[in-house]
Amino acid sequence: MVSRRGVLKLIGGGTVLAATATGGFIVTNGPSRPAREPWRFAGQYDEYRRRALSFALLAPNPHNLQPWLVSLDGEDALTLYHDPDRRLPATDPFDRQITIGCGAFVELLAMAAAEEGYRAEIDPFPEGGDMERLGQRPVARVVFHAGEAAPDPLFAHVLERRSNKEVYAARNVEAGKLEALAEASRIYGQAIGVTGNNSLAGQLRDLTWRAHKMEVTTDYTNQESVDLMRIGAKEVTANPDGIELEGPTIAAGKLLGIVNRQTLADPTSIGFQQGLNMYRGMAMSARAFAWLTNANASRIDQFDAGRAYIRLNLKATELGLGIHPWSQSLQEYPEMSSLYDEVHTLIGGGERLQMLVRIGYGPQVMPTPRRGLDAHLV
């Protein structure tokens, strides 16, 4: 077993490989490989809809809940529902973020089908797009038409796409790359704004950090996240969803009693404070921002924001950029209302902000866990 001294070095940020015991600790406490199997198996199914779905389930989604349920209809169609047990009632009380995640799923589905020549005819919210809770109504119906689609160049980057939740390098993002991001996501009725590392970016760094701090220091919104944390590779393997906390540093903190659900829910604990400092460093490292807005007239606007966002994410991957949604200030619970108003005054332009993301040059990161195709079929 690794010594207490070695554990403290790990938690302090050092990577201690010289000692045999510590090296063994690192090797045996790495991220869960089984939880990433859907990334390796994507596209390896006999039926074309299942192949497309195996890519769609790699889409970004809030808190990695993966709230997608799919019915395969006949030989050429499917229906997407959301899983009512995978909501975020504290931070997403009106299911807006869940709807955005469904849009990203369907856009990846359509892109994957197009690789094989199938055009996906998408009918979002066929039973009505009102703003009531999603409930049991279909989110989208999709009919596939063979031989009517050409591959989308962005799809080439689907397996490398990430939400890069790391500290970004002290390197500005080139104006041409920001414009390319905007062009890729100016679609489906979305308006997009971007800013490089200027005074507006400074305001957004401060605002997004304050919004993050508000969420994690509000007891019931923080508890929602804590309840979805999977701490250590064993938990991640058993539940490949939610917020994964794994690797040797987490395992070391767990061993010392610094990292567990009790400490992460306690603002006075060492584990909580270390997490807060880590996220502050991430927020302050943002070198650029992008945001999506629309009229938010119906659920379809939220759905289409998700379709545009995945294209933004894929374009960032193509350009070698890290991108990370940092949308706490857009959430609709009472404690966030003043920051919600502030961010909309700053960059909303009179419309509803649907996504706000930080951009920069980040290190390579692993894909997030996924539940696999069978978990989504009904």
C-alpha cells in the first residue's frame, strides 16, 4: 500500500513514480477502462440504426446523465424520449439543459447515419413543443431515407470530441479559429457570439466563476452534484454516468478520508476547498468564450441549440481547441437569479442564452464514461 507520505505527495499534485509501492498505487487506481468501452465499440453493430445510435450516445449532456431512451420503429425509424429518472430538478428545474442534451444526441445520430448515406428526417417534439415538463412525450421522431445523404466533415472528429475540464494554457485563441467556431454553429436559427482574451473575457471569467461558486455553496444544488458523483474506478465501472472522480489522486484522497460524499458536501472540508480552488484555476484559465442564443419560444429552440452546440464542439476538436460548457449562470433556480440577469445583460442581446462555454488550449483528456447502447433501447 502507498504510504501516507506518498499519498500526501499525490494530493499535492506530485506524481511519485520512483517508489515501487507508489507506482503500483498509480497503476492500479487509474480510470475505469470498462466505463469507456462504448467509445471503442461505436459503429460496431449489424443494423444501421444501432450503428448510428452507438455514436449518438457519445454526445455531451448535462452532468453526464445520458437521459436518452430510444424506441426502434419498424425498419426505418426511431423515437427518442427522455428518461424521467435522469432529470436535474435542482439546477435544471424546467428541463432546458436536458432538452439541449437531446438535441446534441439527435445531431450526432443524423451525422452518423449520413456516413452511410442515410438522411435523417427529424421531427422534434411531434406532440407539441410547449414549455411544460418533458414528461412522457416524444422528444423527436426520426425517419431514415437511404441514399439521400452525404457525409458531414465534422463527423470525422466524433471519437476525439471531449468536454475539456482542465486548466488551459496561457495562449490566446486566434481570431480566425474563433470565427470558424462561430461559422460552424451558426445554424438551426441560433445566434452565436465569441470573444477572445479581452476585457469582455475578463468579465466573463469573473462572472462564470461567481456562478460556479454560487452553485457549489448552495446546499441543495451542490448536493444534486454530490449525489451524482462516482468516486473511484470501481464506482465509475458500476455506474458509467454522472460526474466521474477517479485516478490516483482521487484514490489517494479517498484513502485518507479527504474525498468522499460527506466532505464534498461540506464547504468547510479540505476536500471541498481543494475542489473549489481547482475549479477557480480552470475558470481563470479561459482564453476565449462562445455563447449560443435564440428566442427560446418553444422546446424546439432548446433542442436546436443542442444540435448547434455539438457542431461547435466538433469544430473545436478539429481546430485543436479545448471547450468546456460553463453555464451555471444560465440556470433557473432562485439563488442564481441575479447572476442570470447579469450574464443576460452582458451578452444576451435580448434573447435567451442557451449555452456559454470557455475555450482555450488544453491537455489531452480521456473520454467520459458511457452506459452503452442497450441501456438506451426500450
